[in-house]
Amino acid sequence: MGRSKVLATAVALTGLLVACGSADGSVGGGAAPDEAGLALRYGALRERTLDVIEDGSHTSAAIGSLNAFSVDLFKAIASEDAGNVVISPYSVTFALGMIFAGANGPTADEMAAVLRIDQPATDWHEGLNAYDLTLDARTSGSPTSWSAANKVWAQPGLALRDDYLDTLTGIYGSPLAEADFAGDPESQREVINTWIKDHTEDLIPELFPPGSISPAARMALVNAVALDAPWEFPFDPEATSDGAFTTVDGTHVQVPMMHYNEFLPSALEEGSHQAVELPYGGGVLSMVVIVPEDFETFTSTLTTEKLDGILGSIADGGIHLSLPRWQSRTHLRLNDVLADLGMPTAFGPSADFSKMTEGEHLWLDFVEHEAYIEVDEKGTRAAAATGGVMVGSHGPTIDVNRPFLYVIRDKGAGTILFIGQVTDPRT
């Protein structure tokens, strides 16, 4: 199969900076080292390039994985009593993708299963990021504004492997910055949050809450996405009026309802659901609204195949649409969700991220996610950010959680001064 090179010149690699925190979101007060200096300290750094299979098989398989993970993640978070929920599986996938690139052994196997990867990891990385570059190109110059960015902060002196750096910079287009987590984690947290705020049009002002990043942090890997999309067919604000809405618990409330009559793609399945597709300006992106007859049954039995079937059945037709205005924000720590989905090993000392570093043993401390959406007569504004923080120790963790022996000795002479055992610390 033929391959072609794609070069993302818009995502230029930035220099590594000396960490001390600055208001512009960079990490450092001194000048950035030159490229040769970076190579000596962190190995090969390169521009974002991808090998793209001409028939698109890597990309289509990666999109299939992302969509399957989207349904899994939604079902794990949303429920009848969860209230309004908005998440960006796209953002979560890219943040986890950068982390997955450094995973090895059972840790990598678990992450691949959760991310629904059914192709070689290298092909998945290439396909996912080829799509990201394609989406960026297709929305460029469109009335719909879409942006996605990745960035990694690392503790000074952390020995990152050359091939892992190649993946971060050459495939994910992620600039690298140093951050002195050990010396001043709060300042670095503020720097990272400022970068996220800037890359989400101020919609995600604080992904990492105060105190969330500890001095044990070694890396923070972050993705941010932002969408500002006007409707292809805007609602007339004059037609908006109060209308009845039945909440999930059966309560009837009055909310502002937007209205119009248009030929819009829709799908109606008697006794199951109604669906309508609202295109955004430029025609690249759209919102599909699905209204189930039985919300709880529908969401609990949702599968990727079922969703694909609904989306595939949408066809043009004349309808009258009434749609509420709404805005929603969801902030989640995804540790338990991801562990329950099948990747618990990543969140503890038994994790294997040996493809990431040459020396220090790392594991995932937490994965934070926040998403926001606002829908009105003009269109949709939305943003999301996802960050994973890696922590480490200088050796394996020893849990003294069972009967043990102890010795008190003269270290210099080797003389045993006391010896004993503990079989029950309570007595």
C-alpha cells in the first residue's frame, strides 16, 4: 500500500523552557535552549509528521476505536440520576494516547482494550493523528472554528526515551516544557491551567484544582479542544418562546424553546426514538439530537452498533423542530471510570510505563477531564480538556501489609542490636 507524508507546519515544536512559571503560560524565565541542547538533554525532537496509508485504513480503524470508546465512556458516566452530562471522548482519547505511547506489558494491554484499539499501536497512533490533521484542514477557513492542541510538561532531568519523544512531538505535535513539580507544584499547576484556558477560549479556566498536583509529579500530559460553530440554518430568536419540558423524573417545567421549520436530516423509529441532525456552518460538523421514548432503557442498552445504525438511518425530510437552549459543564476525575472500564494497573506502582522513561518508575496519579457546551439560537460553543499526571518514586513501593521481621543493627559494625517480628500491629 502507498504512503504519503503529511507535515503539520502549524504545530511547530517549541523549545523546552527552564521551569519557574510565567503569566503567558510558558514554563521558564530564561531563554529556550537551542535544538542541539534539547537533543542532548531529551533526545530527538522533530516536527509533526505522519506516515498516512493512502486507502485510509489506519484512520478508519482508529475512528472506529474512538467511537466505541466514546459509547463506553458515556455509559460509564451518564445515568438517569447523573443530571446533565457533557464529555469529550476525543479529548480523553488524545490525552490517554500520549500516555499509552509510553505503556508496556500488561499496562499497555489494558489501555489498548479500554481504548478499543484493534490494530497495531503504531497504526492506531498514526491513524488517529492523521484524522486530527485532516479535521483541522477541513475546518480551516470554515465558519465553524475547531482547534485541538496537545502539550507535555516534564520534571527537569526526567530521562524520557528518544522513541517516546518522537511519538509525542512527531505524531501528537506536542510541544515540550519543563516544569519543576518537585520544587513548586502549585506554580506549575497555574501555568498548565493558563495554557488550557488559552486553548479553550476561556471556557475551561481550571482543569487541575488547587492541590491536585503533588511534588511527586513527574509529567503532565494535556489535550485541549475548542469549538465555536454557528448553525447552517440559525434559529430566529423572535420565534423562541417558553415551552413544556418533561425532566427525567417526570416533572413538567417551562424552558425557552427555539423553533423553526426546515428540511433537516432526521430519523424516526416508532416506539424507540426520534433523531434530527443540525448542520453547522461549512457543513463539516453537525449536532445529532436523539430523543428516546424510554430514556433509561435506551441509554443503558446503547451500543456502538446501535448508535451507528441511528446515524446511518438519518435522511433529509421536512420537520418542525423545537429545541431548548441549554448550557452544561461536567468536571470529572476519571480514575475510577477508567479502572472500571479495564485499566486499573496504570494507576498504581505496578504500572509499566517503561517505554516512557529510561530510569524512574512512573505511574498515573490521576486523569482529569472537564467539558463545557452552550447551545442557543446562533449555534454551539464547546470546549474540553483532559490531563493525565504521572508520578514516580526512586524505586519499587513496599507495602508492609502482612507479618514481618525487623532488625535493629549497628550499621557500621553489622552488630544486631534487636531482632523481632510483628504478626499483628494492634497488640
